[in-house]
Amino acid sequence: MKRTPFLEPAAERLPGLSRWRGLDAAGRCSDVLAGLITAALLVPQGMAYAALAGLPAEMGLYSALLPLLVYAMFGTSRVIAMGPMALTALLVGETLRGQGIDSSQFPAWAGTLALLVGAWLLLLYALRLGRLIDFVSPAVMQGFTAASALMIVISQLAGLFGLVGGEGNFFRQAGVLLAQWASLSLTPVLFGTAALLMLVMIKHWLAPLLRALGLPAAVASIAGRCGPLLLLVAALVLVAWMDLPLARVGTLPAGLPGLTLPALDLDALGALAAPALGIALINYVSAISVAQTLAARQRERLYTQRELWVLGLCNLCAALSRGFPVTSGLGRAVVNLEAGSRTPLSSLFAAIALAAVLLFAAGIFAPLPKAVLAAVVIQAAWPLLDLRPLRHTWRYSRADGAAWLGAFAGVLVFGVMEGLAIGVGIALALLLTRASRPYIDEVGRLPQGGFRNPARYPVEIPSHLLMVRPGADLNFANMGALERFINAHLADRDGVTDLVLVMSGVLYIDGAALEALAQLDQRLEGQGVTLWFAELRAPVRDQLSATPFLASHRERVFFSTEDAWRRLAVREEDFSI
């Protein structure tokens, strides 16, 4: 019987618990410490990413709580730490604002969006469609990510400097900020700039400084990645000492979020279904790429199909706990790894620590300046703004470079989801264009044996024999190109009586191409030309084995191109070279 994730042995069904049992005391302590450190990073990140999405700060913490528990039980990666991510938060905010709803309704719609994201991921798993992400080319994702990083930065500059943010595309938001240039206040600008500089200095200088002071490299590296937490503590101390005129986060509700099902309004479900699919795919790409990269570094195995349904379940739980869509970002995963995570159960201890913060320490965040959250988001987004791949992509393939630019410009001009759709559309259009223009060449025989293109090598070509080698699978899109190639060569050579299709580069023939081959055979027969085949690959033989076409042409199929040459080339002694 084929296994499903719910019929696997207990050790596979709960991999975190299984691996935890195999740890010694030191390994278990390492898991606990990693969970606590990850939770400490999640607190400022969660609040900051919720603000980026236009949601109350506490929703960032709610979003992480149950997904951490779910992943601890069912996940297979020891480094993934579920929770909000900057890019996902941007997508959530753009999607909700794009629906034209009042900002007071954002929390309810965000829960519905998380529910739909989870449902899409589970559906993709059930239909084994996780490979849909393969249709989003790396060039498109790079352009999309770079432009999204710009959108994140421009959206947070208002909060960083105490201004009123705008909406719309990148240029409209930039225009709103520039219009307020004259009204900048010194205190918010100095505080926001100092917060951002502190994050940058911690990221680049703290770890080397601690190593120079003799601290272990692992401890120094973890401290260097905990800039958001250190900034949060420093800001709370500063505002307690000085009464600064800054916008504050305000009081966070104390206690754990109640479990509730998001409103299942049909209009909301219909409006959010398509954006939810885009968010689901991006969340999956983010989580899997992070997990695979770190798993390869540690020589560990990752079960990607399992991760698909676990991620779907995490998003459903985020919806039930009044959160928004979640995934795992690279920053938290690296911190989790360097903090010593040994099993997925480290997420359990992160969830326990996060619950303790919500129960007993939610009130301490009320005086936190919003500029701190904006600085956290900007510092996380800035490394994503990488334009170097465009130069390399453009040099190698102008088509991929066009897809990169299409996604990049589309995000800045039309919006995040629209830009992704434009990039994917350009990439697919270019892919179909290339598929409709396969490499096809004529071949002749080298004097020492072997078959090559006469445009590149001195080969023997009998005047009555035309040998054509298509370099791609045959389908409805490229059969026209093959027929045009054949017709052009037949027009140039009146004496051709035999045509050999060398099928060494063909692994699949679709129904339309098979019908086109049959029609081509009939037309050639009317012109006095016999159609032959050579080097049918095993997949094609299997595919054609039950068709009348192969049955009627079996005597015209050669095992190799050399066999076809020996049989057909001797009909005439006149060769062209």
C-alpha cells in the first residue's frame, strides 16, 4: 500500500520527537537554547513584519505561535523556524490594500488569506503539484525579490523618519515621501537613523569584536545575528530614560490568542484566492530553498513533499490563531542552526518562550518606538536588493535578462503580485518561443565514420538522401519548424528520394506531432520520397508501440544512423562533399 503522511511509522510521523529521543543531555540542552534564541529574534521580527503588512504588532507574534508547534511535531528540517517573513508580509499588505478595504478590516482578511494559503499548499501536495515552482525561473525570482526589497524599504522609510506613508506603486510612495521633505523633524530622523546604523554595526562588527575579545566563534556569530533583539532592548531603555516625541507601538493585548475560524465570506474568498496561490508558492520556495541549502551544508536529507503539507498545516494554524501567512526566512534559520538546533523540536521551545512573552511580558513593548520596527524591516530587506545577478544573466541570456527586468519593473510600476505575474508570463512566453524553434540540422557521414552537420564538417551526402536530425522532443509547437526545414531542403535538392529522420534527440512525441508525422509521410509519398526513421529511443518506442503508425512503419525503422546509411546510401554512387 502506498504510504501517506498519516500512515507512516511513528518515527517518520513525528521526526522531531524521534530524533530528540536519540539525543544525549548536551544535545537536548542545545535544542532548548536554540529555541530560546530563535524566540528572542522572533519577537522584534514578528512585530516589525506585522507592521509592514499593515497589521497590529501582536499579530506577528500570534502568527508564529501555533506554526512553531506544528513544525516541531511534523517538520523534518532542524533549522526551519516558522513565522512571518518580510517578503510575505509585503505581499499580504499589498494584497489587502489592493482589495480597497478599510484598514480596520485587515486582521480579519489576513486570517482568511492565511487560510487560503494553507488550503492551496495542501491542495498542491494532494495533487503532487509542488513542482509548479519550477515554472518560476530563477531570473524571475531574482528580479521579483530585488524589486520587492525596494518596495519594502520605501514603505518603511516613513515609519523610520516619522512621516506619513503613501500607497500605490514605488514611484507614488516615493513622491509622497518627497513631498514631506520640508516637514521632517530632527528627533525622529536622528532616532531612526541611529537605530538603522546600530543594526548595521551589530551585523558587521559585533561578531568580529567578540571573537577578538576571546569569545567562542559560535557565540560571537549568534550575537552578531541578534541585532533586532539588542536594538529592541536598547530602545526600551532609552525611551524609559528620555521622553522622546516618537510614535510608539502601543499596548499589546496580554495573553494567548483565542482559536477562531476566519470569516468565510464568499466575496473575500473569491477576491483572495488568486493572490493566495502566489503567496503559497513564494512561501514554499522560500522555506524549501532555505532548508535545502542548510541541509546540504550539514549533509542531511530533506523530505520536500512532506514539507509542502507541513507548511500548509502551519498556515492553517496561523489562520486559526488570528495570524497571517507564515514561512521560514534565511535569517532565522541560520540563527537557529548556529544556536545549536539539533532537531525540529527546537521550535517547540521557541513556541513556549513566545507564549511566555505573550502571557507575562506583552506590556513592556508599549513604549517601543515604531522606528525600531521600521529599522528591523529595512535591515532585513536590504540584502535582498541584489542587482548583480542581472549583469550575469544578461550576459549569458538576453531572454532570461528580459524576464528579470520584466519582473523587476512590473513590481515597481504595477505592484508586487502583478510584477511576479509579468515576470512569469515573460519567462513562459520565451520558453514557448524557444520550444517552437528547436535546433534542427542536416547530417552527413564523416569519412572516418560518425555523422555531423555539413555546415561544420566535411561529410559525405548522397544526392538522393536527406538525413535530418531534430534536437528536441516533437510537439504541436515545433512540428511546423521541422516541416519547414524539410520542405526548404527538398526544394533545394530535386533528386531526393529518401528522407531519414534521425531521432536520437527525441524522447517524446505528442499526439499532434504524431498526426503531423503521418501527414508528412503522405505528402512525401506523393512527391516520390520515402520517409525513414533511425535511432528511435526507448521511451519513444514504448510510446508508439501500440499505435498504427509504428505498425505500418516498422520496416522503415533503423536501429542506428549507420544502419540507415548502409542500406540507403548505396543506391547511388554520386556523393556531394
